Amino acid sequence: MIEKLKWNDVAKEMPDAGSTVLLWVRDPKPFANPGWMTGYLDDGEWHDSETSHALTEIVTHWAEPNGPGA
């Protein structure tokens, strides 16, 4: 079974505060070192879900995986 992720543009939609989601991030320099990580939004600021530190990377999109049967 393969789950299709719906990537949401942060300019159009944000996740619920405190919900851990997948993030597509890049360094502040345009198109530098893109990749994904997990994180959450708290009081309008993105945080790394592993360390709780505020992110220095720019978040461009987020996705909420639901898992099998969700």
C-alpha cells in the first residue's frame, strides 16, 4: 500500500498549531539544500519535532500523513 501525500503551500494553508507534520524546507538562499523533516507550528513559528528548536530553514510546504486506514 502506498499513501499519497498532499503537500500544502504555507502561503495558502497552515496546519493546526502543535500538530506534527512533514515539512519541505530549504536554506534561506533560494533553492539551497532542499529536503524534508518533521516539525510543528507554535505561535506562528516552525519548530523541529525532534529538538523543539525554532527552525532556521524556510518552510515552503507541509503534509500530514495519516497512515493506513485513516
